Amino acid sequence: MDTGYLIGGIVTLAAGLFSLGIGVFKPQGLLRIAKQKIKAFTFGREPGDKAVVITCIVAGAVLLIAAAVLFAVGAANA
């Protein structure tokens, strides 16, 4: 397995788990930060808490799938 795929997979896996953790456990401080970041992409509209939770869960799932792909491609190129 190439080192780049391994490091990329580990970082993507960590980011996915972190995003899922925000979506599932809903810590208020991290949810507020995620809400501010999402607000920057919605042209100033304030997203609701439910929208932020759903966005974090979807982003976490997408990142976990990307990590699996990176690990699989890295293993195939070994």
C-alpha cells in the first residue's frame, strides 16, 4: 500500500468519524461552530439545528465512504 493512500485514508477516516460524532452526539459548542461554517456557504442564511445535524451526518458518511475507497485503491496498487 502506498504511503499517500494510507495517510489520506487515515485522515479521511478521522474527519468522517469527527463529523459523525458532531451529528450523533450534538455537542453544543461544536454544533455552533458547524452552524457558522455552513452559514458561510448559504449566503448568510441561518441554518437550523436539525439541518446542521443532518449535514454533519451526511458529510461523515460520505467521508467514511471516501476513506474506504482510498484504502481499497491503496491496497490494489500495492
